[in-house]
Amino acid sequence: MSISESVNVNVYIVHCRFVAESELENKPEGTFLLRDSAQPDYIFSVSFRRYARTLHARIEVNTGLGVDARARLFSFDASDPQRFAAPTVPALLAHYKESANCMFFEPLLTVPLHRREAFTLSDLTRAVIATRVTEYDSIAALPIPSRLKEFLRRYHYRCPLAERFFPLT
């Protein structure tokens, strides 16, 4: 799934990990949402409820033997050929909807938490352009305003750090 296709997935929610945990708090086992990954090497992560707590899993991409986009496979562990891999993120999510397909350490994704807000025009624009650009370096050659180029090159993940204060006694 390309980034621009992901905006059409109703379960996709652009939130950071901490917001995802808040959204999933007290939800039933198997409730999940798809979110931006906190790590720049990954596009998406899944946050889900399992074992009475919220867990997170990166969605990894295995490009196979070539750079052909058709060879891309998505999985929760691209380094292990025994793990299930799918040609699209929605197909990956659908596979893990069945508890029979999930080992104890894999996500069980039975109840999607749907997004409640539309994407901003900035997010939609970034998704469409990012789908057509293969490397960050090629953004500089695009015939678009400099300010938009800066926006596209900026890492999109923004999440405030959680702060805790402890008494000094």
C-alpha cells in the first residue's frame, strides 16, 4: 500500500504512540489502529490491545530481490521468511483478524478503531507526492515552491515526550 492509498483506509489514524495508547485504553481485546511509525525507517505501526494492555508492532517492508514495487511485501517481521507477508497493508491487517492465524506474540487485530477526523490538505498532499518520489533527494528537483519542498523533507512524526516528575526525598 502506498502512502496515498493509506489515507483511504478508514482505520488509519495519524497519531503518535502515546495518543494511540490513550485512544485504546479500556478497549476490548483485539481493538487496533494503524498509525505513523515513530521510527523513520518504517512508515506504519499498529497499536493494539492484547493481554489486557496496549502493544505496538512495526509494519516492515521486504522489497524482495529487486526494487520493483510489485515485489514489496508487508509483514511484522520481514527478516523471518516463515512469518506471514502480504502485498498490501490492508491484506496484512485482514490476515491477523483471525485468531487462528496469530501466534501468542503476534497482533490480534479484530476490532478496528476508526478515525473520526478527515486528513488535512497538507497530509493528503504529502501522501500523493511521497508516493511518486522514490528518494528524499529527488524532492529538490520537483517544480514546486521551496516551502513545500521543506515540508516534504521534514520528518512527519511529531509527538510530545511524556514527562514525569519525581519528588527528591
